[in-house]
Amino acid sequence: MAATTPRVSAVIFDLDGTLLDTERATRDVLNEFLAAYGKVPDKEKEERRLGQMYRESTTGIIADYGLPLTVEEYAVAIYPLYLKRWQKAKPLPGVERLVKHLHRNGVPLALASNSVRRNIDHKLLKLKDWKDCFSVILGGDQVPRGKPSPDIFLEAAKGLGVNPSSCLVIEDSLVGVQGARASGAKVVAVPSLQSQRQHYSIADSILYSLLDFHPELWGLPPFEDRIQGALPIEQLFLNSQIGHAISKSLHMVIAGDCTYEYVPDQISGIFFGWAKPEAGGVSRSVISIGWDFSLRTVERVMENISQALAITDEDQAIARDALDLPVFSEHAKL
């Protein structure tokens, strides 16, 4: 972040992977669809498709896997599978807190997604009442060119009545970051693929999740919701089944199946709450959750995964004191 605080007057959000965890919810859709044709998804190809316009992505899938379908036939066949999974998508951690905070403080907000508008409207049902915080909502089919073109961000800024250079864009995909920079806006990247973080250097700031976002760094009203150094967040439920240990350290790989429902990939940091082992009652718990980039493949881990995420005495003291407060202690019974 530059020494001089950049001041922005409006914020533009992406939708998939930024506000809603739709990518995790729909992760098995392509597997299921391609299985009917005896095909298996190529992980690298699918990662490169992240954030693309729907028609571009669909055309690529049909070509890459040799599907005997037109774009229209593919869309009709796979749409019900996506529609069903979208109902399971949840807002990502910190999203509702940030959107409501900015709206409450009079900051103009827009939503700009490469998804077609019809799909956006289905997904917005998961945002409940706070979808009304956005005064401008745009889909990729409502502008001449989708991301990485800047068109959708220029149009969003126009709809908000501000100059693009005074906007802050929050994005998870590389094509979105590229489009936002091309529009002249400031950009905060919250990568949905942690293994790709090194490619986001063109962003002004790179975060793990919107829990790490500090509005005052952008000239926006600061949060005032920390309690004795701790931040109350929406609950995260972690299955106690953990994967294998890495070497002889305390690093533990979190088994993906155990974290699918409640711990998004964007979560990283020191968290505290309540644990209930198979034997014994409920007890206080402090854990670090993050990613280990030192391995050949990026691994999702918990415990002390790096010096940056090591649990300190201060962390333990904050957790111990905070868990005695009603706002936290009431969750012990859950």
C-alpha cells in the first residue's frame, strides 16, 4: 500500500468467488456433466477459465473435451445442475459485514459480474435483504465486452455517477483484476485460487479474505466492531477429522471433504471458539488456519503453519478473555 492513503468514493464488487462461494458450491458440476461423456476435467484448464465470460468458457469446454454439443445445447443441458448448486452457495466471510458497513455509511456500491444477468438474479437470492445495498448491478451480457475488458467497470462507475479513478474494485479472479486496472480503478484482490496468488501482483492490495479488509486504508469509514482485540464473525464449523501430518511438525493438512461446507478457501489467520472432542465436554480452542506454499502442491493446513500464523501468547490471552464475554460464550452450547 502506498504511503499516501488513496481516497475512493465508491466500491464495485465482483459476485462469484468474491461475495458468494459459488465456485466451491459448483465444484463438482463439470465433473458430473463430463462423466456422462466419459471425460474428466483438466484442473489446469479449468483454473485458467476462472472468471471468463460464460460463452468464452463454454466454447472452451466444448472444444477441450470434444463434446458433441453446440454452445446453446450445452447451456440448456448443464443449467439445471448449476441452478441446484447455487442454492447451496454461502456468502464468504466478512462480505456481509463489509457491504452493510459501507452502505450504512453512504458509500455508493455496485456489483459487476461476468455472469449473465439472469444467473446473477438467481444467485442474489442468497444475499437476502442486503442485496438492496447495491444501487447498480451489471452482468456480462449487459456490456459490449466482459472482463478482462474494462467495459463493465466503466459502466458501473457511470451508473454510480463517479469517475472510475475514484472507485475501488474488489475481485477474486485475475481477469477481473486486469479489467479493473484497465478501467483506472484501484483494485483489491481476494484470490479464490490460493495457488495463483503470485499472479495478482498488478492489484493494489492482495488479501486472503474480506475479514482482512481495512476501509480506512482507502479513505473509507473504519470498522468499529472489534471487542477487546477480537472480531466477532459468522460461525465457522470445522469437522474434527483432520488429514495427515506433514513431516514431523505440527502442521496438519485439513481434509477437503471435512471443510467443504463451512470453511472457505479464503479463510486464513488465527481463530478461536469452542471445541468438543469425542471424549469430554466443550472447551476453549485457538487454532491457526492457512496454506502451506512450501510444498510441491499448495496444501490447506491448520495448527502452526508458518511463523506468520503461529499462535502467540497474545493470541491465547485475547481468546481466553474474549470467550468469557456474552457475545462469544453463548456459542459454547452450539
